[in-house]
Amino acid sequence: MPGNDGGWGVSVYLATRAIRRGNRSTLLLTILIIALVVVLMNFLGMIISGVVTLYNDQMIDYQYGTVTIEPRDKQTIIPEAGSLVKRLKQIPGVAGVSAHSSAGVTITNTKNGKFQSKSLVAFNPADEQEVTDYHLVLTDGDYLSAGDTDQILIGTLLAGNEDESQDKLPSLGGVKVGDRVQVAYSNGVKKTYRVKGIYESLGALIDSSAFITLNEMDSVMHTGDSATEILVRGSSADNAMQLKYTIMSYGVDAKVKTWSEKGKGILGDAISSLNLIKNIMTVVALIVASIVIFIVTYINIINRKKQIAILKAIGVRKQVIVASYLIQVLFQCALGIVTGVLLLNAISFALTVYRIRFPMGYLTPSLEYGSVALSVVLLCIVATISGFVPARQVADEEILDAMKG
């Protein structure tokens, strides 16, 4: 490479001169291709991050809270749940606590006889509002109240449609607010409930559930002061592990799991598959970039073989000539990267304003600049190698051979 005797200055001069006198259309096309390579390397990752964020938010907002407390090993319930809930509410960093009691039931639509076997969950409506967001996503009707004894809250997928072809999952065939459903409990009790509200979170598992009050569950199943799980909402999802250890330090005699521990593995296989596709796309994009840069640099050098021979004849070292072409390549690469990052931000902004509806909700893309930086480094390495190979090859030719063209 150029030494300290002005070689770098000559390389920069030769590169600047070549860029100014080069074909502008070829330059712009090369920059655009590199920009698209940057987009291709990061677009799927941006979508995957958005899916993961969406899924995590749904787990926290509807299924697990920030931390979930479960029965100890070989036990099915948490005894004295009421006093435990009061203790948990006093712990620093706890924003809300809700005890759940669940039972296996069969829910039947009294109008058409369609039924579904589900796990019916009971909670205290006031406590639940501090932990989950069911009360914020009602599409029809009202939320449960503490005194409700003959009311039930169900999800849109469980309610379903009268036209079964419109249902994504098995349903009750078009239950609406005000309709009656019969619930058959595992202890043989059958009760009829009025549908008080229907909610929609856009989560398939979430919207297939049904809820009643703890008082109603106790009147049928005699659950007393027990719970099958207790959800705890912290001040921040990022501090879930810290909240877990804080709760354990207060002597909670039960299993304590964070939302990430509860949801681990449910989406893991899908994300692994998407990441594999992302990695394949990254490799393909790098190959495309290397081929384009190699061809553009090679053609550029071939068209200037005589000029290179003249430069070598007047004493310009081949390292200086090679460096001048590497500077041109890196210049194109830099402009392409800047353009690509701007395109990525524009796409991210557009998809944030006009969000895509996924099966689990509306996706907001998440651009991870750490991944972008890694792709930029990889692209620069590939570009440097792709520019160096043809430049070195031609610079090593004998002067007379190069003069022949």
C-alpha cells in the first residue's frame, strides 16, 4: 500500500479524478445497488424484531404480566392467595397484582348448540385492570364488575361468526353481547351466563379465552382463598428479573417466573426459522454486492489499462494505483450505505404510520442499529476485497502487455 512519501495523496488524486471523469450513470447505479443490498440485509431483521416486540408485549399485557407466581412443585393451587396478593402489593416496584383461578369447562352456545372445551379463568376485575389490558380492547359490551355472578367475558375468536368459514379457530358460532352460554364445570355443575363483553387483542390464544369473577368461581368450584396463578405487573418489563428476585427476597413460597421465562420456546422455533432466512438473505446480498463491485471495478480498470501502464511507466508504484481504485470502491460503498440507511429509516417510518396487520396484531418494525452496523462492516469488507482483486490483477501486469489493451 502507499507509503508516507505522498503515495496516499497521489492515490486520492487519481481516485478523485477518476470519479469526476467517470460515467455518472454507472456510479449512480452502483450506489443504488449497494443501497438496496443494505436494505435487503436488514429489512427482514427489522420485521423479525417487530414481531418479537409485538409478541412480547402481548405476553406481558394479557397472559403473564411482568412476573407470574405459580404453585410449588406437586401442588395445583396457591393457598391463602388473598393475603399473598396484599403482601405483593406492598413490594417496591409492583404496579399491580391479580390472582387467577382457572377450571376446565365446556362452554355451549344455547342458540345453536355449538360448544368448546376451555380453561375458564376467574379474576377480580379491579385488580385485573392494574395488570392486564382486557378492559382496553373491548369491541362490544362492558367489562366485568366485582359483583357479577351471571356474566361472562369472552374473546372474539371464541365468540366466532355464524358463518363458520370466517372463523380462524373453532368457535361458538356467532355469540354476541346479551346472548346466553351454558358452562359445564368439571364438578358437574352447569350454569348459564349472559355474555357481558367481547374483547379482541388480536392474539389467537388470548382471544380464544373466557373470564368470570373470582366470586362466581368460588360459588361453583368452592375455590376459597386459593389461586392457580398470580400475575404481577412491574414498573418496567426490562426489570422483570430484578422484580422476580425482589419478590423472592420477601419470602414468597411459590414458583416465581418472569414473562420471558414463561414465554420461552413458544415463539422460539418460528424466530429461529426467520433468522435462518435472514442469514441466507444476508449472504445472498453480500454475494450480489461483491459481484457488482467486482464487475464495475474490473470494467473500469480494463477501460483504463493504458492509463495504468503510463502511470507505471512514469514511476507511479502499483500500490498507489491499487489504493486509488480501493478509494473509489469505498467512496461508492459509503454513498450506497448512507442511501441504504436512509431508505431503511424511510421504510421503517412508513410501516410505523401504515402498520401491517399480522395474525397477532399490528406490527411496528424495529430497526436495530447494531445489526445495521454489522451489515455495514461486512459490506465494506466484501467491497474492499471485490475491488482489490481486479485492481491488483491489472496492476501486476507488465507495462507492455497493459499498453496493448
